[in-house]
Amino acid sequence: MPPTGCESGRDEIKSRIQELIDSNPVLVFSKSYCPYCVKVKDLFKELNVKCNVVELDLMDDGSNYQDLLLEMTGQKTVPNVFINKTHVGGCDKTMQAHKDGLLQQLLGAESESYEYDLIVIGGGSGGLACSKEAALLGKKVMVLDYVVPTPKGTTWGLGGTCVNVGCIPKKLMHQAALMGTALMDSRKFGWEFEETVKHNWETMRTAVNNYIGSLNWGYRVQLRDKNVNYVNSYAEFVEPHKIKATNKRGKETFHTASKFVLATGERPRYLGIPGDKELCITSDDLFSLPYCPGKTLVIGASYVALECAGFLTGLGLDVTVMVRSILLRGFDQDMANRAGEHMEEHGVKFLRKFVPTKVEELEKGTPGRLKVTAKSTESDEVIEGEYNTVLIAVGRDACTGKIGLDKAGVKVNEKNGKVPVNDEEQTNVPHVYAIGDILEGKWELTPVAIQAGKLLARRLFGGSTLKCDYVNVPTTVFTPLEYGCCGLSEEKALELYGQENIEVFHSLFWPLEFTVPNRDNNKCYSKIICNKLDNDRVVGFHYLGPNAGEVTQGFGTAMKCGMTKEQLDNTIGIHPTCAEIYTTMEVTKRSGGDITQAGC
């Protein structure tokens, strides 16, 4: 080969380079030992994209090629990437193009004609928010939603878990239980009634489900008005840009889109023991149960378990909770135990350190009679108990295993089915995004999914750069004595900052509404966790008492703004309220001082 100093030699190599660029859709000039080159080659392998690689270090005239590539592109280093005759650049630029979706566009995917700009798989809170926002931005959108019936045959309409079998019916039935408590309190406030007060499950269930039905219809109307094509079919990828939709009659249709959003949510986990699916129910069944559940065993210590056990007890039922280890895993354990103690004091029975091994049917009926056998987690002790209903609430699994994600190349966590995403909800496949409960390491909350869905649509189609903030998200557990929180648990704060660098202020209190009926004296509890290294900034807010959601919501905003202990101290409280306790907290946990409250 003539040296590059020879004009004819230079022209010949330049011609070869250009020929390679013109004839290969994906071309990588590389060096076999270069880690950055390996990274780029691995990327194309992950994307199932065939690329032609020219290893310059294995060529006699590789240095001449590199000199001319510098002249042609202005890039001295390798890898030097070309896609469809377009110079992409080196490793960093190629990775950024992948993240931005530009790589797919250059590969020719975006130049194809697709039926939709966006297909959303899942018609829950997040999926609906994303689809409506995308449609408002002028895009052609399809939403596919299909509810696989529970083992008991329960199904529901558009709207997802929250609307149909989660937040909405749960809060309404919780309210029904609180009304029972209010009726008992009312006698002390002068109300007189002679009839024995009793609760009618069927009346409550009908009213709650009628309201849910109105929400289902409302969502369908909203989608229609925004020109979103709603299809009640099960979606499954068959190609990276193509899905198969199967309706309840088994009819299949196929649809393509430029971009996809996964919003499939989760479903309750079963135990894997004899009788669990055949004889037990989950929260997917409870809220539309056509008969009163009667004596109930709740298996699990999740927020779903405690919330359901709480309102069932409040409705006058005999309820037992079987707990394997701790209450409310992931929440502040001080608060979780206080909520549990209050439930126990008000009639909920707890079987601690036991796990069920089988469930047997003793008598059919509505409800029937079931026998549950359980084993101790600490010894060989085995116990048996009879119940009318067994409610399983041991956690939830992501609905990602049967939607063909492997056909699209989307990676999932094999252990839990969760989908890893970057800070823009983008999966490892640039045109596929995910939101809501299926995300790895994110909050499983309706408002979070809604916010993420809206912001994602605005970034994809509206030119926005605003991302969903998953930090300091307020939430509430609707146990009989409600628990609201925002920020870090005490355990997490200790882990992050160390005992010497945090200060915990706390107090018991007695809501004025509880004083006349003389109940729950000094059972409500408030706590803030402050970072001493950051001007006593509040990093954890915790509240156990009535109306926890209403109290916590405003403090969630304050924590977003960087609330400090000094700012709380300088705030004038509203009297008489429960929330004002946060403006007068003086006792620290470290001091061991008395935190009971007397007087108003």
C-alpha cells in the first residue's frame, strides 16, 4: 500500500473509507483493545443491530485510515461511528444518541410509517394521564387495557387498581368504619337514638361500586373526547414496534407505534400453598364481594393488609392478622408499631411470627367456613383456626411477564418483574418507556404515576425537559388511626447521617374531638427527623392521628421547599388542630423527656 503522503494512495484509502460508509448501514471504526469501542459494540449487540466493525489495529495501514478519518470527520479517536452514512461520533456521542432516541431515528426506525405516535399499555392512573396529555399535544394515541380475572373471577372496568380495587374503594370503606366510630362518639355529644346500630355490607358495597362505575364511564368519555383510541384488549409485543391485541373473545389485531409506554401496574401475590387461589381472596376481590366476609383472617402486614383489617374491624367483624415478621416493611418502624398497637387495642387480633401452610374448605357458602393451618417461624409449633374469609395481602407483583417484552428487547428484573429505567422513565430500548408501580425502586403511588405520565408525555411530544421528582413524596396509610409521612424513616436517617447527626423531635397528643368521648388519650403521635449538619433541615415527617392525609399534604410541600425546625418553630399554629403540634415540639428522643400532652 502506498504511503498516505502519496496522493494516489491517500485517494485510494479515502475512497475505501467512503465505500465502507456508503455500503454499511452501521459502521464502527474500532481498535480491538479499546474499552470504549467494546462499549459501543456491546450497545449495538444489545439492540440486536448488525454492525460492520473495522479493527484498525489489526490492519497494516490502520494508522493511515485513522489519519484520513481525522481529516474527513475532525475526530481523532476511536470508536468512530457511522449510521446510514451519517457520522455519529465517538463513544460518548453514540451513548447520548441512544439515550435521546436519535440512534433509533438514524437506524431508520423513525422513518417507517407507524399507525400511532404512542401506544400506552395499561389503563390505570399513570397510563391514562400519559395518553391524555400526549393527545392534547396533537399526537395519535392508543390505550390498551385488559383486566385478567382473578381466580375468583373478579374483574373491573377502565381506571386501574386505584380506582377499582385500591385507593378509592379502600378509602370509602375506611370512611364507613370511621362513621361507625363517630356514631359511638355521638352519644357523648348529646345525640340520642334507641335503635341498635348495625352495618349492612351489601348496601355499602353497592354504593361504592356504583360510584366506581361512574368513574369508569368518565374515563372512557375523557379518552373519547381527547381522540384517544381505547381498546379493551390484552397487549403483547411481537416486534420492537408492533403489538398484538387480544380481546376477551380471542380476536387478535395488530398495531404499530413509534413509541410505547408500559403502565401495566401490579396484581396481588399469592402464597403458593394448598388452597390459596381456590379458597382465598385478595384486595382484588374484597371491594366487590357480594356478601359480608364475616370472621376474617388477613394474611400479611403490608399497608393493604392493615388497612383492610382496620376497616373490617371498624364495620364490626371479627378480624385476625397473621404476621410473618414486621408491620409495614419499608415504613418507619416506630410509627408502624404504634399504628399496630392502636389496632390491637381496638379489637384487631394479631398472630405474630406465623405463616400459613394450607387452607381447607370445611363448608361451602357465602361466606363458607375455612380451616387455616399455620406454622411458627420461630419453633415447630403448628396452629389451626376457622374463618369465614381468608384475605391474602402479602405484596404485589409487576404485570410484565406476559406482554412480550423480550420481543421488544426490554430488560426486566427477573426476580420481581420490575422495569429498570433512567431518570426520564426510559427503558434500555430507546422507544419504550415505563411508568407507575412497575418501575424498579420507585414509589408505588397513584399520584406519582399520574405526575410521571404527564411529564413523560410533555418531554416526548411537547419539548419539555421537566422530570418527575421521586424525592420527598408524601403518602398516607389509612389504618384506623391514620399514618402520614414524607421523607426518611428514622431508620433510614440513622443509616444515612449517623446517630450523632440527626435530632428527632416528637410528641404525643390528644385530638380535641377525642376528648369528650374520652378515647385514645395520648395515642396520637407526631415526629420530625432533622439533619443537624444542614441547619436542622427536616428530612423526615411522621404523623399518626386523624385526617393524616390532609395534615401531611401541606407539609409535603414545605419539605419540597427545604423546611427547617426553626421555620416550624416560627410558624403560628391554627388552634385547636392536630397539625399545630408541629409548631410547638420541644422534646427530643435523645433527651428521653416526657412527651404526653395535657390540656389544650
